[in-house]
Amino acid sequence: MEFENKLPTRLSNYPPMREAKFAIGQVVKHRIYPFRGVIFDVDPVFANTEEWLSSIPEEVRPRRDQPFYHLLAENAQTTYVAYVSEQNLLPDETGKPVSHPQVPQFFKELKRGHYVSRDRALH
């Protein structure tokens, strides 16, 4: 009996991967809520808890099959870390720095609206 190579000709069982629209170091703002931040990590698809996802009202709950971004975020009152779906982000065109206290841990400087990475492993 001859050996037959039965590798699939396409990966039809896997969802198509797509490139993230935003990059690490990019300053973005939320499409609906009044906050902005700098991206410090990206998940290609949803990678948070079911509890987190189900806490979002169903009518505005983001799809899972898209990149999700970890932001060093700020609003008028405070700074925090946010986890935001790609569909809810827009580029921030103000050119202003993000005042989150952890920015210097991840980035060297802000150049033309984009933070320059410190080139260190995040994980």
C-alpha cells in the first residue's frame, strides 16, 4: 500500500486571519466613549474572559473575530488599562502625548503621533 500525503489543500476549518488595523505605539481614541490611549499589545482575536464579554450590553457587544487592543488609556478623570475591539477604535489625530504613568515603561518617546517602543519583550 502506497503512502498518500493527505494534507489539506486549504485551511477551511480555521477563521481567516487578518492584519491588525492599528500598531503598537499608535495613539487611538474610542469611537463612542471619551477616552484615548496608546496601544501596548494586540490580541489577533478576543482573548479575555467570558465574564468580561458578557458584561457588555448585547446591542453594543463587539464581535470576537477581530483584533483586540490593550491600551494605556486616559479620560478626563483618570488613567487605566483598557481592552478594546478594533471596531471601536479610531486613530487619534491630536498629536498630544498620553499621560498614563506607565507609558515610559513601554515607550521611549512620541514622534509624529506614534510612540517609539523600548524594544523589550512584553511577555
